[in-house]
Amino acid sequence: HGLTTALPTALERGEFFIEYQPLVHLGDGSVRGAEALVRWLHPQHGVLGPDRFIPLAEHTGLIVPLGRWVLEQSVRQAREWRELHGGVGAVGPLRINVNLSPCQLTHPGLVQDTVDILERTGVEPDALCLEVTESALIGANDDLLKPLRRLAEMGVDIALDDFGTGYSNLANLRRLPVSVLKLDRSFTQSMQQFPADPVDLKIVEGIVSLAHSLDLAVTVEGVETGAQAEQLRLLGCDTAQGWYYARPGPPERLHELALADA
Ligand code: G
Ligand code: G
Ligand code: MN
Ligand code: NA
């Protein structure tokens, strides 16, 4: 497969880049941070999204160095925003969310790599949130959870990504070192009508109430309209992400958006 064999050289040649999508506080509309989303500028095929190459990178093991690169770049970017935003606004420094593949979770270097990157960049651990999919943690044993626990103890936030699609046991949440639930886009889509279907409203209300009772923050993904944002805000969701606010874009764009509402 052509893309697979081109992957390692793509990392060496600097063909990957990162776009940032803002995370917005639903209560006051302020930009609180961003999710880092990797892309590949392929010399022949143009820009490829993660769906085209992350599975290949996982299969070949390149995901470990690629993931480390994404983490370092993103944390460096967060530090740059911090510096640019010194003294601006009341909401504190912008935070950064980075996706972790299941292969990175089982890689023994994860905790040390993360510590090294935070130290090198001088970014405090609570500015970083690592996103792990719900499906990666289903049935997770203690060996898998140990590195996440250590990161959480250091102050790094762990988010459960695509929550609600993985059929995980809700009681299982108590065992996981997570502090954020990222509600899957499908819940947001069910808020398209105003008012939304009463059963859908009840389901989201129940998830939010459970999350808050466990001290977890709730982030909603895929918000495309003001009506969705308003209903999710009324349901008590904390933070939102989606095209309604901004598409994933270059780091300067995030900076502008954050300044605009400061
Ligand atoms: O918006 P986009 O099409 O870029 O994201 C598609 C999927 O790719 C998302 O589910 C996201 O979690 C995943 N993804 C984006 N960037 C990364 C990354 O750096 N590492 C991993 N493992 N997944 C990523
Ligand atoms: O990690 P995760 O799979 O959740 O990454 C977010 C994915 O969702 C990315 O592919 C991103 O481009 C996409 N996305 C972000 N905002 C929206 C949105 O408002 N609507 C839709 N349909 N997709 C979105
Ligand atoms: Mn994500
Ligand atoms: Na997601």
C-alpha cells in the first residue's frame, strides 16, 4: 500500500501538520482551548485527514512517534498561546486537547514522554487534556489504566472521547481516571429540532447529571447550529466544539477567536 510505505518518510520530511478546533464555554461563549487534529500534506494526494492514515499508522507502529510529535507540537502551541494571551481576558490560559490512540496507551514510554514534553516546554500539566476513546477503555485492566492514572495524578486531564457510542457500563466510569466526557456527535445531531425529541433530551439530561455527580465535565462535539448550542447549554453541558463556532484551522485562527471574545 503506497500510503503505508510513505508514512515513515512523511514524518521525517515534515509533511504532517496540525489544525486546531476551539473548545468554547457554553455558559459565556468564551474560547477555553482547542483540540489538536493532525493532517498529512501528501505531495501527490494533497491534504489527507486522520481517517486516511491513523489506522495505517496504528497498524505499522508509526503512531507512537507520530503521536509523540503531535503531542509536542500541540503543547508548544499551547505555550505560545499562553504567552500571547498573557494578561488578556479573565478565563486563564488556553488549554490543549490531544487525541491518544490505543497503541500509545499500551506503549511503555507514554508517561515519561509526556512528562518530558511538559518539562521542555514549561507548560503545566493542567493545561493538557488527553482524549482517549470510550472503546479503547472498555474492559480496560489495571495495566492499561495505570499510565492514565499517573498522568491524572500529575494534573493532566483525561477525556473520554466519543462517549455514548461504546456501550460501556456506566458504573465503570467510577473506575476510570477521567475528568471529562466528550459526548458523541450523535447526541448533538439529535438536538437539531427545537425543541428536541423529549426522549433524546432525557437521555442527555441523564448523562449530564451522572457525569456531574461523578465530578466530570461534559463537552459536546459536532455543534453546528445555535439551537443545538442553546439546548445543550440548558441541559447543563459545560463546553462545546463544532462548526457553529469554527472549523479546525491554523493556530493563528484560534488565537484570533480567543482574542475576539476576551
Ligand atoms: O476532524 P478530523 O477528521 O480531523 O478527525 C477525525 C478523527 O481523527 C477524530 O476522531 C480524531 O480523534 C482523530 N484524530 C485526529 N488527530 C489525531 C491524532 O493526533 N491522533 C490520533 N490518535 N487520532 C487523531
Ligand atoms: O476526536 P474526534 O473524532 O471527535 O474529532 C472530531 C472530528 O469531528 C473531526 O473529524 C472534526 O473535523 C469533526 N467535526 C468537528 N466539528 C464538527 C461539526 O460541527 N460537525 C461535524 N459533522 N463534524 C465535525
Ligand atoms: Mn477527539
Ligand atoms: Na470525538
